[in-house]
Amino acid sequence: MDNFKYHTIIIGAGLADCNMALNLHAKGEKVLLIGHPNGDRCSSVAAGLMNPIVPKGVASTWNRDYIFSKIPSYYQSLQQLLKTEVLQQINIHQLISNVSMRNEWQKACQKTENKAVVDQLEEDVFEIKSVYRLDVSLFLKATKRYFNELNAFVERDINHADIRCDNEIQYAEYSSDKLLFCEGHELMNNPFFNYLPLSHSSGVIGEYSLDHTFSKEHIIRRKKWCIPTKNETYLVGSTFVNNDFSVNPTAREQNEIEDDLSNWTRSFQRKKLKKGLRPIVGDRRPLLGRHHKYSNLFVYNGLGSKGCSLSALFCPMLTEYMINNGSLLPDVDIKRFKHTDYTA
């Protein structure tokens, strides 16, 4: 790869980065994917859940019908490229814990826009349909393997001070026409885009063996989701703590997960807990766009817990924007923020 000229260098190798690498590659771009040696601390704990309903308030997710119509074909095309099945259609069984909650879900079932999405199965069990799950771990491994076979994936620490972008991008021995930052919460330390209002939260998920009386073919959710895996265990989570940089699960976070399990399982056995850091944008919309000074620098960040579903909309959009100067939705374009605090 020494002194090889690429169309695009992508910094990061998490969910957003791998999605964009595949999208750009599918359009004929020569892509170099640079990942952190210690892995991605957000995607490592991502459940990959694509839920059309926001459980709190039983509301539709943003732009639900359009985005969820794109998900199957979007990921099927990536599966064909990777020759790996990573997408699963699996519904959620929502367990009801009180009368007020039951009334809320019953009202949601009666709404016209929810007829095909929410249904009452039993007095205290509702089903959410049209749910998808991306096996994020398998997706990341398959993508990195794919680009590694193309000699287009490396792992190394990134020093932003070594990036040159006046005419073309120069970084270490690599050069390219464009550079895309998909660094998760690390974008807060990126001198080119640190003016963007990004904060972070931590989240913990656990792997458990469970004994319960509900369907083992569905995701079970009470306060936390509980996803069956191929090895007959369950992924359970997640917790949410703002502005926490710790990397080890705490006793409080473990108890938060296990207190919920104790309310609907007969028994459970913990296998392991994992903790990751997630980027958060103040207006709860992703960060997409071009640097205001360096036209060959781009950013894709702040997808939050809906990164898998939003990728089906925003990755093709950003790809067209980067290659053919296409347009971005104003809601997600970084032009919505002032860059007066730009420091690089």
C-alpha cells in the first residue's frame, strides 16, 4: 500500500465507517479503511437493533416508513458484496409491567399508521413487527476481511496533526482525493471538526443464559431488550450514562440489567459484560457534510442507537454527495452549526 493513491481514506472502522467504505467501493472508489488498533468502542457493544417503534411513548421512529422500506434491499446488497449473511428479520415481544403502560400500547395499536407494526398478543404482551437486526460484530469482521483482501485495511493510531489537506490528502505514506472522518466520540478531539456539538454517553450490554417461559424465537423487551443469539445465549441491554469515559462496567450498570431480568425470567446466568462509548449530538440528528475550509474533508458521525437503520438512508446519500456533489438533508448537514470555534 506504500505511496498508493486512493480516492478516499476513511478514518475509523466501526459501523458507520464500514458502511461508508462498502458504499463508496460499490461506486468504484478506491478506499483505504484505517481502524484503531483497540477496535471501535461504540460498535463493539451495538445490538444492531432496527426498531420502527420508540418504546417510550410508543411513537414512530423518525422518517420510519421511508427508512424501513430501504433497509432490506440496502443490507441485501452489502451481504452480496461480503458473501456473508448479516441481516435478520425478527420481531419484538414487549412485556407490559403496569396498567398505564398497557393502556398506552393499546392506544398505539389503534392508530392507523401502526396497524402493520404493533399488535396485542396477550393482555400483557404486545408485538412489534417489521423489526430487523444487523449482526454488527459479524458485519465488521466481514467488512474488514473484505478490505484486507484488497490490501485496503490497516490498523494504526491516528495523529491528526500529520494530516495534510491543502490540495490532496497526505497522511503518512498514503494519499487520496478525499478523507472521511467516522471516529465516533473521538471526533470531540478532532481539530478539524471539534466545533461540532458532540458529547458522549456510555452503554453496557451483557451476554446471558436465560430460563424463561416466553418465545425463544423473538426479541423480548421489558425495560431492556433481550436478543437471542445463535449460540443459545441472549444479548441483554443496554444502559445509558452521559459523560462517562470509563471502560469497565460498574456494579450499578450490572444491577440495572439484572434487575430487569429478575422480573420476567425464572433464572439467569451472566456470561460477560461489555461497555462502549457512544457519540451524542444535541439536536439528536447525525452529523454529515463537508468541512467549511477544506473541501476534501468530510464527516459522518452522531448516528446514536439508530445507526444501523439510518445507514440505509444516509450512506447512499453521503456517497452521492462525496462523489457527485449531491445534496444532503438540511436536518443532518453540518452547515446547521457555526464554525467560529474552528481551531485547526
